[in-house]
Amino acid sequence: MLASGATIGILGGGQLGRMLAMAAAQLGFRCHVYCPEDKSVAAQVCDGFTQGRWDDRDALAQFANVCDVITYEFENVPVEPLAVIPQGMLAPGTRALEVAQDRVREKRFVEDVGGHPAPFLSVDHDNELAHAVDRIGRPGILKTRRDGYDGKGQWSIALAEDAQGIRIPASGCVFERMVRFECEFSVILVRGRDGEIRFWESTRNRHAGGVLSHCELPAPAIVSEQLEAARTLARKVAEALDYIGVLTCEFFATADGPVFNEMAPRVHNSGHWTIEGAVTSQFENHIRAIAGLPLGDTACVAPKMVMDNLIGDDALDLARHLSDPAAHVHLYGKVEARAGRKMGHITRIG
């Protein structure tokens, strides 16, 4: 167990790191952020900040020297430079990053542990796309194998001509059949160093422009019907990775059961409601897990709740948001409200 006053290192300087640091402070820990950007909303609430490139092994080693444990809030951290971090200090480990950073590897991994992603084929060259579309069928979605998030790096292909002119990047793509589903939902779990696993309730997730916009509890009945199967798969994923901390698996609720979409080896936007809506939030339980502390209760504090992301200019009207007595407002400290940028969120309980 980490002693009170120990330093937790966070790779990544965004809002997830910010909320992790705030949860860590409540438990008496200090946090130190490492990221390439010169400005970090996570660093605003941390004891220390190191600006460094992801491939700067010397800077990473110096960062590790002032930390007692290191975690990440961003799954696209390059894996190879992390070898300078002493074994056992990084939680979750690099295996989760290796799987989650490559969509083809991720889908194959999930199949190996008994899960069911949508039918897919890897596409590594321009001349392979037409074959993949013909074999998998339309409509489908072409996604970059690496680095895509919040709808970035994706192309819908409904007609054969939609594939014309698309250039496959050097890192490759995956083409997957579009799934007919009733709703989307997340399974969020936390796994401690002793192997104990706890789950939060699963929200119905809604997206706008590829970005999560709304989560609600209770979810539709179909989610409850498919939750046991989805949790069983998420548990298998966590155990196969020997995972420590909060892990998120996203699913489509379909007539044929839960279809795996993707995983995120970190705290997740669809779990922000747990700050006010659960006995122990995803952020606090992630800190507890990596620190070797007992996990907290994940039960909901009320049967109904909603979480809405504040995206772009919508976050700027703070007076209007605060005039709602039911609103728990969280702003992330970002200065520029660009279109599609997550600036904050609001949770309403009850």
C-alpha cells in the first residue's frame, strides 16, 4: 500500500488526469503529471509537472524517479519508451496499452477470450479495401488501426463508390460491418492488486458527431438483459491482462446479444456520473487500486441520473448551468472552446 503523501505519476495532461489528481488529493496523495504539451489542465491541480516528449527516455526516467507509482489517463502513450519505468511501477501495465492501441489486435484479443466484435477485416493497403468491403458487406465503417478517438479516423461506407479515393495510412485500417443495435452501453469495472473486481451500473450512452454527449440511468431493459454476458467478457479481459485500475468496455445492445465495440484501459467519459452518483467514483477507485488500497463501494446513490457533456461553446454559459439547482457542474479548465471539444460535464441525480 502507498503511504499517505506518496506521489502518483500521471502520463497525460487532460481532464481525466485532472479528475484523477483531485481524487488522489482527497486520499492524501500528491500527483505529478508528464505530458508533451506546455499547458495541462491536469497540471493545474497537481503538485508537479514535467513537460517532455513521449519518446524522451531520459525525461521519463527522471519523472519515474520522483514517483511511487505511475498510471495513465491516455491510452495512446507509446509503449517502447515506457521500458525505462521500473517493473511493477506502471499500473495498469503496458500489455493493456499494446492491445488497446491497435483496433485489429484488440478485436482479435477479445475474440480469444470469448467476446463477439462486429465482423471485421484488417486493411493494410489501398488495394485491399475493395476486397474487405465485398467480404464484410455494407454498410460498414473503415477505422484507422491506431490513434482514432471521438469519431476521428473513421469513414462510413454505404455504397461501393464511398471507398473510392480513400488512402490507407501506413499504420493500416480495419473495416467492420455496421451493427444494428438498440442502444450503446459501457461496462466499467475496477480491479485491485489482489484481483478483486467491482462493477458500476451501466448507462445508456448517446453520441453526437462521434462524441459522447449523454449518459443515463436506468438504461433500457435490453441492457439489463445483456449485462451479465457483457460483464463476464469484461472480467475475462481484465484478468487476461492482469489489469490494475479502472477498465471500460463499450458494447452495442443488439437482438443477438452484446456486441463488443472497443475498450479503454483507463477511467472513461461514460463514468463521470460516478463522482456524485456512486458511493465511490471511478476516479477514487482507480487511485485506490493502483495504490494497493481496499476498493470502495460502487453502488449508485439514486436510481436515476443523467450526465451531459459540455461540448464547445455550451460550456461558456456558466451562470445558466449553475442556475439549475440539480446540476453538478464540472469544468475542465480549458481556455479555448473549440467545436467538438469536451469542456466539462453536468451530472443530475434523481
